[in-house]
Amino acid sequence: MISHSHHIFLSKISSMAEMKDYIQLFLLWLLSTIAVRAIIITRKKKSHLTLPCPLSLPIIGHLHLISKLPHQSFHKLSTHYGPIVKIFLGSKLCVVTSSPEIAKEFLKTNETYFSNRFRSAAVDYLSYGSKGFLFATYGEYWKFMKKMCMSELLGGRTLDQLRPLRLQETTRFLRLLHRKGEVGEVVDVGGELLTLTNSIIARMAMSKTCSENKSDDVEEIRKMVTDTAELAGKFNVSDFIWFCKNLDFQGMKKRLKGIMHRFDTMMERVIREHQEEMKKRKEKGDGTAHVRDLLDILLETLENESTEIKLTRENVKAFILDIFMAGTDTSAITIEWALAEMINNPHMMERARQEIDAVTENTRLIEESDLPKLPYLHAIIKETLRIHPTVPILGRESSESCLVYGYEIPAKTILFVNLWSMGRDPKLWENPLEFMPERFMNEENKFDVRGQNFQLMPFGTGRRVCPGASLALQVVPINLAAMIQCFDWKIDGDGKVNMEEKPAMTLPRAHPLMCVPIPRFNIIPSNVYIGN
């Protein structure tokens, strides 16, 4: 009995010893695994740089650091933390850069990861769920629309065909200023410029003119464009804090619904009118004599069953709204800022005028074909776009995780490229806060503003470069040149224009530019028919 009990005891001791060995082996394996993982993570962290990041607050992240003018807030962060900063807008991870070198890494070297624009809830709603072109997701539909833009809608041939329409609207604008100037009436320059650019786009997009009975369409679009730019440029809390997604703290949804209802009602009527006219032309067989507007081209594509991508009615309406958004207030704002800078610098106005007078010999109005002979005027526009970029921030969103400039960037990260801040960087520009067109007059600084030079890219760059850049680079210089050529500009007070900015997706002036346009001489063509 004792021997048997002793045997059982020894067996238990042996089992416990084996279990102890297993436990030791398990602990050794566990510790080894932890150590290896720690080494891998440490090496990984060492291989990736850590993005500078200010202290954030719970839930809101860094939203408390963002003012009504986000580009200025981002500029302050860059000044303090460097040319690339990580911030959290609510729960959204964002990267802000103000460096051309770093921007190039994001937008060129790693362009495949950053081919989608960041779109807010407001932008998505205003574009029929991003069914237009500007904010569409990069893919087959976007590629199809880009090809259409460059070959048909905004290609050189279409722009040349529509040149007479642009001349008619410019002539109408100059005659209005001349009438008001003769009686000494003060003009809201920005407001009149917005009417001009809006009318040009309306004529090109859907053959609407101010002389028609439905001229209120053009005025309605003008108001919608202004409201849309304001709402799309607001930092909406609902975009960044997930549990606020369905709340409307800032009252934006009601205004957005109002804008879209008015636009959609108008576009449905205009589309029906165009379709009826197209049917009549087809029946008469005189379609070849008709100069197609952009809506004609889109509707033909809509009805074409053989196209590689089938458009919907919403695609057509969204694209037309994109055209107004991209081409109306952007061009007007650039002209207004340029004129304001020249009023504050009369010697620049005089030099630009002498250049124009030398080309026209004071016998005719400046023409689009004269633009290549006006290098100083182009320098003024480039300097305006440097210090007052029409769109102060480029927004992109990463489609998947990637490594950029040594930083690990997760998928769905929002990238903000601060063009406004780049234009004020003393490392990039001599005396950056001074308006100096002369900086663009030498051979070294003959910048291409179409996105090839990352130091100055007001139209963006790469695949998502603004397709309307060619149109803007005709509308802006020719109308600015005509305003310089035909009028002296008188303002009240000390003769200085206030240069404060107003919050919006674009960069409008905070205070209207109010001037009396004093006619120099009347060379506005009288043989250009502009209607009533």
C-alpha cells in the first residue's frame, strides 16, 4: 500500500515537472514573440517619419484651430509646425502641406493614390451625388468626361467657335461701364464682372443671353453660383464629427435644398427647350449651320447609344453646374483682385496701359489675338494668382495607404495643399507680401500656370488639373486689358483699396470694389450686335 502510494506521489511530481517545463517553454515563446514584434514595430517606426501634430481636443480634434478662412489658419499652423502638418478635423485625419516639393510628391510621384478630390456633404449634394465632372471619383466615367472636355466641350476648336459670343458679352459689359462712367455713377466692379463671366458661360453652355425674355435665368444662375461657392467653402461640422452627420447645426441643408430646387427646375426647362430645338433642326436638315453650345454636345452624347459610357440626365445637369461653378466667379474674382492691385499701384496700371496702347495704337479695342504681345499684362495676372489664388486650397483624398515623402499616409486621409500659403513663403518668393508683377518678367520666372510648376499652380496639376484653364486664360486677360485700355478707375477716400478676404470655396474680396469708370476714349466696337 505504501509502495503504491509512493508511486502515485512520484508520478504526480513528474507530471507537475513536465507541466512546469511546458509553461516555461510557452512563456519563453510568448516573450520571444513580443520581443520580435517590438523590434519589427520599432524598425518600422524608425523607417517612417512622424508627422508633426499640434495637441488635439477630444471629439473635435483641431477644429478649434480653424477659422472662417481655413487657408489662413493652415498658414499659421505651417508657420509654427513646418511645411507638412497632421491634424484631425473631428475624426478625419488630414495632412496639410505648403511646400511645392512635398506637394509634388503627393500630386505627381504618388498621383495614383491622390486622384480623388475631397468632397464635402455640401459639394456632393450640389453635384447630384458627384455625378458631374469636377468631383467625380477617378475611374472610367471620370476618364470619359475628361476626354470629352478636352476634345469637345472645352477644346480649342469649341473655344474658337464660341469666340464671337465672348466678344459680344465683353462689348455689352464695356458699353454698360461707358454709360455709367459718363454720368459719374459708382459701379460695383465685382458684381458687374460676375454678371459678365456668368453671361459668357451661360452663352457658351446653353445659349442664354441677357437680352432674351428669360434673362432672369442668367441672374438666377449668378446668385446660385455665389451661394454655392460660399456654402461649399464652409467648414461644416457635420462633415467631420460622425455623430453630427445627420444634424444641421449651421443651417446649410435648407439653403442647399433651395439652391438645388431652383437650379434643377431651370435646367429641366432649358433641356426641354434644347431638345425641341435639336428636333426642329434635324427635321429641317440645317444642323450643320448651327454652332453647338456645351449643352447641345452633352445632349447628343446622352442620346447616343453607342458611347462607351452612358450618360444620365443628372450627369448632364451636374456637368453644367460644374461649368458655372468652375468658370464664373473664379474668373471674375481674378480680374477684380488684379484691378484692385493696380488701383493701389498706379504706376503698374500706367505701364500695362502703355503696353496695350502700343499694340492697338489707340485705334481699336484690344483683341484675343493680341494677348501674346502683352507680357506685362500676363505678369500682372500671374502675380495676382500668386498672392490671391482663386482657389486657395487644393483638396484631395487618398484612395489607399501609401508612403509619401517618408510619411505613412493611411487610406481616406484628406490632403490639403495650401496654395495661398505657398504664395506667401519668403523661401520661395522675394518680398512675398508685395505685389510685384516684374518678378515674372525675366526668363527664369516665366512660370507656366497650368500645373507644370508646383510653386505656382492656380489651376491644380496632373489628372485633376482644371479643364477650363484655357478658357480662363482667355476670358481673364482680354477683359482685364479692355478695362485698363478703356477706363481710368476712380475710388473715394484716400485712393487705397481694402484687400481683406471673404470666406468661400474660392477667394472673393470681403468688401466690394466700388469705382467710377472714367472713359478715356470710346473705341468700343459699334458693329458688334449684342441684343437689347
